[in-house]
Amino acid sequence: MAAMDTFASGAASVLGVAALLHTSAAAFSALKLLGAAYLVVLGVQALRAALRGDALTPEEAGERPEPSSAAAFRRGVASDLLNVKVGLFWTALVPQFVSSDSSALLPPAMVLAMGSMVFAWLTAYTYGAARLSSALRRRRSARAVNGTVGAVFVALGGRLALASH
């Protein structure tokens, strides 16, 4: 999903959307508040799961069906697209390397290269997480992860909502 966001944010930057967010306080604030609200919702869901002692994966819980691939993809894309940091990163990055005499292929090449690097990093991250999965299958570990992540997300969502431009 993050690689998808990198591609989307990079393309938006090339098209000027990131610059709009950088210059429009209202647009930036609206997206920032949406992102903050989404973090708080995810945090509250994780805290509730910790209090209930939910397992980290649906197959361990045996109660809830695993979401479809499309639903998981939509949730990941929504989470990534509400992260304003990636758009601001592109707003800061692109002008340093693109000038009026640059090739028209440079911005898309930058987006492709960054998206590929993010994809490679996340592939390695996923491999590492899969290797840790046996430890994370224990209910005590699940409660600790859900509680910690939930508290961090709620705190970050609150901080983001109160942060200035």
C-alpha cells in the first residue's frame, strides 16, 4: 500500500496537487484533520481489541472472517493517502531535481524509482514480520501489540490534529 501511496503522491506532486496542499492552509488542514481522525479511529479499534484480548490475525480468532483482498487494499490505500507527509516530501523533493530544461521523463522516473524502493523495503519488512509471526500469535503478545499501537495511534492522531501547519 505504501508503494501505491508513493506512486500516487509522486504523481500528485508532478501534477501540482502537493504544491496546492503546501500553499493552501485550508486544504492542508482538512487533509491533516482527516488523517488525524483516521489515526484515532484505528487507535481506538486497537485499544478495544487489546481490552477484549483479540488475536492479531482473524484465523487465530476463529470468529471473524478475513477481509477480502479488495477490502484490505482499500483500507491500506485510504490509510496511505491520508498521510500528508508523503505529499509534502514530494513537494520538497521534486523542485530540487526538476528544472525547466529537465527532460519530461525525469519526474515520472523519480516516481517510479521511489515507488520501487518503497516496494523493496516493504517486501523485506514483510519477510521479517512473517518470521516473527510465531511470537506474535500468542494472546499476551497480541494484547501488548494492540494496546501499544492503539495508544500510540490515538496520541499521534491527537497531536496531528493540534499541530500547526
